[in-house]
Amino acid sequence: MSSEGIEMGRLPVKSVQVSVSHARSGSEGFHGGVSTSRSSRKNLERSFGSLSILSLSLTLLSSWESIANSFESGLVNGGPAGLVWGMVLSIIGTMALALSLAELASMCPRAGAQYHWTAVLAPPRIRAFITWMQGWITVFGWQAAVASICYLMATQIQGMVMLNSSGYHSQQWHGTLIMWAVVAFVGFINIYGIKILPALQMFGGIMHIIFFIAIVVPLVLLSRRSTSEFVFTELMTTEEGWQSKGIAWCLGMLTVTYCFLGFDGAIHMSEEVRNPAIVIPRILVQTIAINGFMAFVFLLVVLFCIGSVDEALNPPYIFPMIGIFKQATQSAGAATAMQTAITLIGMVSNIGVVASVSRLTWAFARDGGLPFSSYFAHVDRNQRVPKRAIYLVCVAVILLSIINSVSETALSAILALSDSSLYVSYLIPIVLMIIRRVDTSRGPIPFGPWTLGRYGMAINIFALIFGVFVCIFVPFPTMIPVTAANMNWSGPVFVGVVILLVIDWTFRARKKYIGPIEDLLQSERKTNVA
């Protein structure tokens, strides 16, 4: 983005309805305590600098690792060409989303992120309702994402056991126990290891890059090569997938789009970052640029070194990547070491994800959005972390993991909520920003020091089109014919959650929930210099 595109705080920021001074360089913008009486016990320590929050954001997203875990879905629908060119479109579209959210993050660098921006931009008559819905959708989406990562790590561990022990037969309850161990460790670090969390994320960021090189090099040197025509032009459909190449390509593109899902994680740490109004927007853009480049290179390496496509579609060790590692190195030990590297980064990533989601949950409780909000809005005096919110996130994962012991399909149906929810959470504030850009009667937008300038409307519109495109195809089943086992439950589960939220709002929440806008205004009046 050129210097003309990013204009640093040049626009007037006085609003007709809400008089809020813009977030100044070195200022927290809208951030501060919730109110005069509560701020002293609900502030978090600003322990993250630019480099540590970038490391957290890189490992939290773990894009090339996500390609290793899920690329086979794109082979069923779209094939190699669908994955490669879908990745190009995904990087461009996700960057547009990131730029749009970066501008909003500079305007209001708060842990609640999406629903706080909605509160600032929404018309007064619908502000409370849409903010409440936005908050719940974002919380549900991220909670499902935490459970998904724990489940993914559990199955990776089971896959490595299968690689090294031919007599082992994976059981669902085995995965449940491993999920408990993973979430217990992650929760412990988030509460009692908070002082080392920035350093741990720095370590994770270094591993994210070093392990990338350590895995790519042996694959390139030892694997047999696929042809360039196979990688860049081969469109595939299978009997199990869609026969329409157009639909198959779109679904294959979603496979690589998912590796960028959750790029907003760093935003929810805004209240623990120094100078967040400038740092967080920059981190979002850097995260997509770095992870996008690494994910694209890794995808090319995987496709050039894939070997047997049939084996990739029918993995003997749960994940095709484990089989590719073994085929390339001809060693179970080497394959285990390579997969362990990916799982280790996943563990560090999960620590960052729980930190991010717990801050989002804490922020929503602080604004009165959760049941027993005053309880979950508590910040522990010793560790200076929202301990109860962390417990809530971890307990929710434990409860969801129990479902896995009964029905893996039922768990997948719930975890699928993250896909639809997170994209909808991105689109709501972007739509409101587009409306505010057009509707000048409400006064100038309270921009922060980091803005998109003259390119803002175009980037917002492109981000909206890309996000709507993704949301249309997210509910599509990837396997044909559709059964209860292979059904894509993201759409039905999302609609069900929205219906329940509307019912809850109608009969309960609308009488109690006001929204965060009053606290945002009080906080701005008491802005502290970071």
C-alpha cells in the first residue's frame, strides 16, 4: 500500500452523534477502563511489544501448518490447480479483509474488536441489538475454533502413534483424553505462565519459520517430482466430490482460505499491546503477507512432492501429510519428527488462541453480554489475567470433547460453527463502515491514526464481495452423496444459533443489555498514554 493510500490521521474525527477524539499516535484511542468505578480492577498489563505480538499473530494463524493438515479436501474438489489459484485469490481477498479490519482496529483498539466497532458505527436504533448479536457470534465462532485446534492436535498425536505402532487402533475416547491434556496445559500456561507468554510467542514465531525450512528442504530434496502441468493446470473432480468443475473449484478454494481464518486473533490482545492504535493494524497486514507467502510456497512444495494422489485421498495415518513425510524420507522416525514439529507449533498456536479468545470473552462479559457477566469480567490481581474467562474457555472445550466420545459427527457439526461465525463477524462492521462512508449526514468517521485514505471504500467493497463469496460456499457439502457423516453442518448450526440468539434477545437480553458505547465514551475521556 502506497503512502498515499495509508493516511495517518489526516481526517477530522468529530461525529454528530458521538463526539470522540481520534486515536492519537501513542494513545489508546477508545481504550480504557469500562467505567470510573470498575477500571481499577479490569485493566490488563501491556506486556506485548511489536515483535512479540507479531510472533503471536503468526503462530496463532499458522497458515502453512494448516495447509499440511487439510489440503486433501481441495484435491477432492478442484484438484491442484484449484488449490494453487484459489490460494492466490484467498491471499488477495483475505488481505482486503485484514486492511478493512486494520482501519477499524486503529479507530477502536479494544479486546472486543468486532462488536466494539459495530457499537461505534451502528445507527442508535439498532446499536444494542446488532452489537449483542455480533458479540455472541464472534464468541461462539472463536470458542468453536479453540475446540477445533485441540481436536486437531489430538488426532495428529493419534496419527503419529499409528505410524509407529501398527497394532494401535485409534478410538474416539482416546482423542477426548488427549484433548483434555492439551487444554489443561494450554490453560495452565495462560494463567500461570502469563509473564513468559510474550517470550513463548517469540519462540513460536521463530519455530514457525525454522520448521518451515526444516520440512520444506528434505521434501524438495528427497521426494519424486510431480509435473508443472499437474500442479498448475490439473482440475480434478472425484466420484466422492462435486462433478461440476466450477463448484469444485470454489470449494477447493475454501480449503486454502481456511488457513487464514482467525487472522483477527491479535486484535483481541489489543489491551495488552503497547501503542495498539498503530501496532495492531500493522501486525494484521504483516501477518497476512508473511503467512500468505509461506503458505503458498508450502502448498507448491506439497503438490510437487505429493507422490500418490490416491494415498493422499486415503491416508493410512489420518493425515495425508504424515504419509507424504514417510514416503519422502523412507523413515517412520523422520516422518514423526517432521509431524512433531507441526504439532509443536500447533501447541504454541493454541496457547495464543486461548489467550485471544479469553480476552474476547472477558471483554464481552465486561460489557454485560454474558450470563453472570460480573463474575467472568474479573481480572486476577496476582497474575493480571482474566482467569475466570480462561477457565470458561477451557471448560467449554472439555464439555465439547465429551461429545467426541459419543459421536464424532456431532462434534464436527458444532466445530463447523467457527467457519460461518468468524466470516460473518468480519462482514458486519465492514458493511457498517461502507454505510458510514456513504452516509455523510452522521458526520465524519472517527478514524484512528492508521487509515486506508482514498482507497478505503474500494478495499471495503472488495472485502465484502470476497467475504460474501466465502459465506455462500462455506455451507456446501464437500462430499457427494451427502450423508449424516459427511454433511457440512456449518450452515444449519449457524442458523440454529442465530435463531436461539434472536429468541433470547426478544424475551430477555433486550431488557438488560445496553452495549459498550457508553463505556467507550467514558473510556475515551480517561484515555491513558500507552
